[in-house]
Amino acid sequence: MEPKKKNAMAVTLVLGILGVSLLIASFATDNWVTSSPVLQRSTQTPGNDTDGSATKYTGNITFGLFRGHRVLDYGIGPRPQDINVVCSGSDGVCAWSNSSDSAKRADYIKRVVKFVNINKTNGTVKDLIEYGLFNFGLWVSTIVMLALGIVWGLVSLGFTAFNVVGKPIETITGPAGLYLWNGLACTFSLLGALLFVGLFTKDLSSNVLPKDDVEVGWVSKDRTKLDYSFYFVVGAVLSFIASNVILLVSGQKLSCSYNRAGEKELDNGMILY
């Protein structure tokens, strides 16, 4: 292989490692979404909000694909809590539970499902969001797409390393295969990012709080945004795209340049025999 093309392969290998690392980091970190909810309630405390205006207490919530953390201040000091996602696949919904006990989380999702079943009849989707529910299908699809992105990214890394140190004689193991593996890793990573944007736009941007908090007066709408764990996925997509661009610019063709060499070696072996 020409030095220019081999150097391009090495750069592609580094970008592939970066892309896979970013995808793994997105799973490992719990900062896909961050929110700064406020507690709005009218008080008549003398010397404080005597005009009946809303008193606002602040909170902070961050979470990833499986777990998160929240701190809410009801006016008597911050109350930190870990939160975990609980789902009912049959009902197509997920919710956040602040209980560390699996039995309590199971009980919570049962109450959520009961609420869902009641409201399915009434068709009040707005109430479901206000209860802190989000779409199960979009959530699972996001995880599956990102997992496939990691798998194809690892496949791409393996074949890229083989191209750097070896001489592949099959088209699928040569540059054509690298275009394919990088393309698949990029596609699935991009689909995962788009699915999560859909989930965020549809459900999470409206409310990330359970109904108990909403009824007290906590509000998270217009105070929630995507956080850096999500942008790790965006970075991974760009890394896979850059890998294919570098392969293209370096002159790597969509056919393996070692096919003829392999055939020659085979012919020589047959002649010697």
C-alpha cells in the first residue's frame, strides 16, 4: 500500500476509535438531558410575596438513558435523589422513579400503568406527559440504534487495523469494506440521535417530573435542554463521516487493490505444485 494511503488508514483508525469511544461515553454518562425546574406557588407570608405573586424554588435534574440525579428545594433545603427509568413495554410508556428499591419501582410503574389504562380510554395524552411518562418505543429504539452503532464501529476498527498492518485480498476486507462499516456505524449512530431528539421534542421537553411534583407546583417546561452526553453521539457521527471523507480524499477506491496480488500468489502456488 502506498504510504499516503496507509497514513490515511491510520488517521481513519484514530477517528474510528474516537467515534466508538464517544458512543460508549454516551452510554456511560448520565447527562443526556438537563433541566432546571422551578416551584411556583402563591403565598401570603407577611413581608414576602404579600401581593400574591409566585414564589419560585429551584431544582436541578440530569439524567441519561438509564438513570440520573435530581435535587429539588421545597424551601427547607435541597433534597438530592437518584432516579431510575422504569418501563411498561406492554403499555408503551416509561417513567422516572426516585426509589432505589426495586419493589417500590415495580409498584410505581403499576400505578403508572393503571393511570395510562384509564387515560387511554379518555385519550388525554397531555395528562400522560404531565404524569412524567415518555414513549417506550422511542427510548428502546434509541438504545438499540446506538448499540448497533458501537458494534459496526468496532467492526470498522478491526478491518481498518487489518488494512494498516496487512494485505487484504477480499473486497469486503479492503477499502470498500471500510466505507461500508463506517457508513453503517454512522447511519445507526445518526438514527439513535434522531430518535432521541424525537423523544425529547415529543415528551421530555414538556415535562421530566412525576405527577406528584407537578401537582405541588413544579414546572420544567421551557427549562429543559439536551446535555453533553447527547452531543457525544453527534461527535461520533461526525467522526465516522470524517473517516469516509479521508478515505475518499486519499484515493482509496471501492475495490480492493490486492486482488491481483492474491491471485498471483495462488497461481504461483499451483505452478510449484
